[in-house]
Amino acid sequence: MNSFPAHPFGTDITTDVILSQMANCRSWEDKYRVVIQLGKKLPVLSEAQKMHSLNVPGCESKVWLSVQEKENLYYFSADSDARIVKGLLAIVLAAVEGKTREDIQSFQFDDYFKSMDLIHHLSESRSNGMYAIIEQIRTI
């Protein structure tokens, strides 16, 4: 039996799947719907999990982030009180889930977001919040 935590959204949601879904979108509204749907796949954290989660400074919305490290691989859980932020969390977590510290540090988030044509559609506060989440993950 595998002792590693389950991926938050199952084995079928990966960066490749997300990039493919985004590439098939014809408008920002379509991409927005994909982001919201991805957020719905994140499990809701319990109040106890939220109490023991890391603070993410720089986010206007409430964000709860927790991490487990097993055998030099990192596994994340996250939640937010905002639907779009929860979807952005899913996009970020797909890139770092089950990865080593080195993989997380070297992952090119700017290229990842650029390939989705995502950043320039977000408000400045959402974009800043997303980068605050990434920074928090990288400092773990």
C-alpha cells in the first residue's frame, strides 16, 4: 500500500492536463470557468487543518496552505474563501505536488502562466496573491 498522501485532485489533474484545458479555451471567460472548476476539485480543509496551516501574507483572500514532506518529496493541501483563488491554488499545486525541493525551486512559474495566457487577465491583487502563494511554497 502506498504511504504517500493522495494528490489533492487525483491522478488525472496535472500541469499537462491544465495546459491542455487552457489551450482549448476560446476566451478568458472559458479560462475563468476552467480555473473555477479546478478549484472545486481541491478538497475543503477542515477547521483543524486550517488552524495548523501556514499563513500566506500578501493575499487579500483567506488562504490556508499546509505541507507534508516524505522522503524528500513535498505534498500540499490548500484552500481559500475565494473561488478564483482556490482555482489558482489548484494550478499552482499541480506544478509542485510530489516534487523535490529542487524541482519546486527550479519550476518556471512565469513560463507556466504565460503558456496559459493567465497573468494579464488577473487583477494586480490576484496576481500578487498568486505570487505570494508561490513564494510561501518555495520558502517551505
